[in-house]
Amino acid sequence: MTATSLDDLHERWLDDPDYKDAYDALEEEFSLAAALIEARTRAGLSQEEVAQRMHTKQTVIARLESGRTMPSTRTLKRFADATGTTLKISFDPRHPA
């Protein structure tokens, strides 16, 4: 029996419309979480250090970076300030399906 990589399974599952719809619905959360993690690591900060700068707890930063919560723009601005970055929000045209 050969091992199947997670990427191979994901590619195969994308052929299933239900899986693709569920995956696409989570894309925004995943990309926001990835952007938060990237900003923090680029700044060379731990979650604890960002939390201290935001006057909150490390668990709050972990929750933000997990993608399970949708933070307010005020929270995103505080995160940006804590990581020495600039928050930009844009509206891009949707790509045709």
C-alpha cells in the first residue's frame, strides 16, 4: 500500500462539490490567520510579546491566529500596531466562478 500525501488527498477531494464549497467558505479565515502569523513572525515576536503590546493575553493571540474567530477591525488595528505593520483592507472584484 502506498502512502498518500495530504496535498494529494486535498486535490482529489476538491473534485467533490461539497468539499470544495466548504473549503472555499473557509478561505478568508485561513488567509487572515496566515496574514496574522506572517506579520507576527516577520516582526520577530512571540504570541506572548504581541499580547503584552496589545494589553491582552497570549490565548487571545492564539485564538486570532487559529482562524476560528473573526476579529473586529479595531482588534486588527491593535494587532498591526503591536507588530509594527499597517492594516490595509481592500475590496477586490470577485473572480467569475
